[in-house]
Amino acid sequence: MPNLLRPSIVLVCIIALLELPAQSPYEIIENVSSERIEKDIQTLVSFGTRHTMSETESDTRGIGAARRWIKSEFEKISEACGGCYEVSMQRTLEKGNAKTRITKDTEVVNVLAIKRGTKYPNRYVVMAGDIDSRISDPLNYTDDSPGANDNASGMAGVIEAARVLSNYEFESSILLVGLSGEEQGLYGGKHLAAKAVEEEWEIIGFLNNDMIGNIEGVDGVIDNRTFRIFSEPTNPTDTDFQQRMRRYYGGEVDGISRQLARYVYKMTKAYMPEMNPKMIYRLDRFGRGGHHRPFCDAGFAGVRIMEAHENYTQQHQDIREEDGIKYGDVIEHVNFDYASKLTAVNAITLAALASAPSAPKNVAIGGAVQPATTLYWDEINDENLAGYKVYFRETTSPTWDMSYNVDKDKTEFTLKGIVIDNYFFGVSAVGKDGNESLVVFPGEVKR
């Protein structure tokens, strides 16, 4: 039986049981339009090919036309909200090299729209999609490469999130970005991550959307509820000392990217219970890569959000028919309602993180050979702070399942009767509007 959710289904939620943030997640979800996403995917497909090395001068074909159109859409959205977005292009010249997938001098161009935070303008939450497309030969930049699902779906989701979030103000900045050169070697992500490091951006979460529009898998499953959240377990920038300490104190699945994945999971379960988020415990698909990787490499929290059931006949394929199978990434295979649901998942996550207080710093833990466990952290000086949450879970659980609320004037909390050996622990900061920071796993042990 197909695992389908009828688009007309009405969810009745007991709102009184939830502490709703100022930007209601339900309102954001309701405002995401599958019709607008469909229209944007159609436009992106209409450029024929968006290969990184394709035509740049034409107004109707090639990646040049596509990225100028994306910029114009961001500018229209900004104009409608009184200039609430800073729209720009990041240009980097890649020299041609026969040993790479960029064989001629090529300008890699990212398109950025920043909604500047009211309190923390240099703190960012990022949603990204890829502009470029490809067919069977990664060097073929002339033939048609519609890239309807990979990745016009993700790019259209980014544009739609920009529209919906333009109606709100946030304490932290939100960056909506189209990245280029993904199929040629993650060039756009590498350039933007380098810019973030150079300009000392504080990126608290990077959501990479790569293929969010297919519901019919090559495995025969039809599923418009489930999606995957890929995240690596630990931070690649951890020191040798931090890696050694994990052998004794844990944290093998508690890096910052895994905490971001849990945050996406929690937001989906709380506000979109019809959806089935599935956390995948690896950086990306087996042997493959996405644009969140350069950000993880730079020390930022990054995840990949995508469909659960891929169809390999519809990605990286020349458009053709063989043995009764139609190959090619064409628009007929995209489910726009599903793409809109995953866009909504991104939008509510961006809004919550951008509205939350700073995450606790210098979180430490103590309680060895004691009938209690104590968490410590530095004081947060933020007028939006309502308090903290101390989380704990079974060591085999993928999610934070239990918690205690802690007053905002406290910087430590003791869980009596909780044996430290049997659980993992973390601390988050909670704002007055109910939004939470990412959970922080203890980085120091107090004896």
C-alpha cells in the first residue's frame, strides 16, 4: 500500500498545550504555497540546462539566466517587504583544469538574500539549495539538463521560504542562498563557507536542501510523509584531546550537526505531526556529498534535508527511454505538495533558531561515583532569556526525551537520583516566546 497523506487532511491540534512562539509555526506552515513552488520549479527547468559551465550570456538558457532570475526573485520579495533582504551575488573564478570537473575557466556564482537580525546581525541560520544541474556526463554542459528535482526543488524551496519569512522579524539573521558548482565539486559551498570564516560569521545552523520533491522511490515505495535528515555524529574540527575524551565521557553521537538534526526532528514532530522525519546517522548518502559538507568542515553545524526514497533513474541521467524505463530529471516526477511540506519544515526551523537566545557556553558536567548528576554553564546575558532546559536521555536513544526547566538566574542544576553513567545530558536556552537554542552537550567534566 502506498504510504500517502491526503493533502486535504485537517490536523486538529490542542494549541493550549503548546507554548507558541511569537511567529506561530502553524502560520508559517500555512503560508507555504505548493503552487508558487511549482511555478518556480517550472521556471528553473525552462532554462534548459543549469550546468555550472553552461551558457551565461543568454537571458533564456543556461546557468547565467537562472542565477539572474533567482536574484530578481529575491529582489522582488525584498521590495514587497520594504527592503527587508540584502540581495547580492558572490562571484569566484575557477580556473579550468582537465583533472577536475571544471575544464574551462568558469565563474562560480552564489546568490544570497540576508534578512538581517534585529539583535544579532552577525549570527546566521542558513537555508541553501543548489542552482546547478547535470546529466549522465558531468562535463556535458550543452545538452538539456532540466534538474527538476535535483535541484530545482530545493532552490524553489529556498525562494518560497524567503517569501514566507519576509513577514517576520528575527533576532538573528536568516540567510537564504542558491549555491553553484555543487555537481562539479561543492565549489559554491566551499566559497561561501570560506567567506563565513573570513568575515567571522556565527553560523548556528546550515540546512542544505538537495532533492525535496520526489515521493516515488526506485525501491517501489510511494511515500509523501517521510524525509531524511543527514548529520555527522561529531565535529571534524574537534581536537585530538576532545576525541580522546569521548572514549571516557561519551559524545560519539552528540556533535553540533547531530544536535541540529535533532532540532529539525523536534520541530517537525511538534508542529507537523503528519510528517515522518528520519534521522540518518551519517554525513551524507553513501559515497556522495552535498553542500553542507564544506560548512561542517569549517566547524559549523550542518545537515542535509531530502526525500526518503530516491529514484536513480531520475537523477544524473540523460533524458531517454530504455527497456520501457523513462530516464531523466524532468518536472513530471516532482511532487509539489511534498516539496512544500519540506520547505515548511525548513521555514519553522529557521524561524525558531533565529528567534532563540544564544546557546549556553562552557557547559560542563559532574557526578562520577555519585547518586546525582550536575550540569554547569556560563550565564547568558540576554533580555529575551526566560530560562534553561536540562535534557537527558538513555544512551541508546536518538532523541532528547526528558528535561527539567531551570530558572534564568541559575547556572547549574543537579538531577538527584540520576546516575551519570546511564544517560547523556545537555542544556539549551529558552526564550520568553518559547523558542529554544540548540542543545549543547557538555564539553568539560568536573570531578
